Amino acid sequence: MSITNPDYSNVNHEEMAASIGLNVKHMPMLIASFLKESTPILETLNIQLSANDYVGIKASAHSIKGSAANLRFNELAEMARKVEHAAETSDSSFDYATYLEAMKKAVGTIAV
């Protein structure tokens, strides 16, 4: 999967809760927590990209990947996985900035 433009604005909380085995009443809190945590991680990722800090890039992408996957934001998780893998190999030819912008845009569509 390449860069995608997922729109998570109409996520069905009941389906999401069922897919991860939780009560639907917990979904707004979990999504709000994800948004609260992911925004600074994406900001840090931007700084790490500017510094070519591949260790930091890998760690930040890993955090986004895991949290997004847990909530079944699969396209976002896959983009973060690609960033993580590229950073793991210090791939200077990878288009980190474009992936970062796509991830920010995806996060921006998430509604509690």
C-alpha cells in the first residue's frame, strides 16, 4: 500500500468496538486519547525528519503505527509502517515528508 488519503470522519463506533472487543461506550475516550497522543508525535516526527534522525523517525512512526492499528485505522497504520521500515534502513531516498503530510491529513479526519 502506498500513500493513501483515508477519511475516518464517519467511523462507526459500534463496528470499531466489536472489531477490537470493547464496549462501544469506551470508543470516544480511546479515539480522543489517540488524537491527543498522535498530534505531538507527528510534530516530533516532523522535527526528526528535519534532523535526519532515523532512530527517532522509526520510534515515532512505530508509535503511530501501533496506536492506529489498535483502533483499526489501517491505512494510517500502514503508512506509518512504511515510514518506520524506511527509517530502520536509514533510507534517505524515501519520501518521508509526503508520508508525514498524508498521516497528518488522515489524523485530521478522525472525529470523536
